[in-house]
Amino acid sequence: MYAGSGSGTHFYVSPTGNDGNPGTSAQPWQSLDKLESVTLSPGDLVHVAAGTYTVNSSLSLTNSTGSAAAWIGIQAEGAVKIQNTAVQNVINVSGCTYLYLKGFEITHVNAGAYGTWDSVDGVKFQGSNSSFVSIDSCRIHDLGNVGVAVL
């Protein structure tokens, strides 16, 4: 569906992994926060194993640059929930091109710091312009604000 997706390096994330691992199938990373410190290249694909992942503050996807011929993918393998408990957006996207997120449940665990619901967005485009970003087959719910926002 996405040109060149998976033609680069395959990385893996699992609740039973360790962020000190190399992100291989045999030695996966444990948290999605690890994606903030790695550089993804055109065609790379991140496989996220089933489970619930609580991100610190927001998961910031910044300057992930694929190409029309080789998209970068971050994809759920089974039922994957991405959540946070901070009064922050769940995922922030800035300066990304030819990137897709596929198959995730994206939500916020309301701490109620500012009333009935904390004011957070599920996926927020902010900072540097992003283009050709696809949010595919994701269920975004129970936020204090909107599912997808553009600053």
C-alpha cells in the first residue's frame, strides 16, 4: 500500500524488550519513546508488538523523512494501544514526510488535572511542516481535545 515500505531496515518494539537492545526481532526495544532517539531512513518499518505502551509526555516524531518511493512506516502488529497520562498530546509530528502510522489505538488516560478531561490531542502536527503523512486504520478516542490537530 505504501511504496517501498519495508524495503529498508525492520525494527521491532515489544513490551518484553529493552531500550538498550538493537531493535531487532530477537532483541526488540521496549518503549515507543526509543523512536525519538533513532534516525529512520526511507523504507524503514517499525513493527510494534501487541500491548499497551505508555509514552513519556508525548511521543515526538521529528524529521522522519521517507520518499515517494520508500515510505517510513510505524505499524501495529496486533492490538496496540498508545497512551499517555501527562497533560500532553499523545503523538506530536514535526518535519516528517512520507511517514505512516498504521493500526494503533491512540488514547489518553485522563488524570483530570484541569477538570473532567485534560486538554490533549491524539496526533498533533506542529513545528516544522509535515507532508505525506498517513494515519491509517487508527482508533483515536477519549481525549480532552481532538483526534488529529494541526497547529
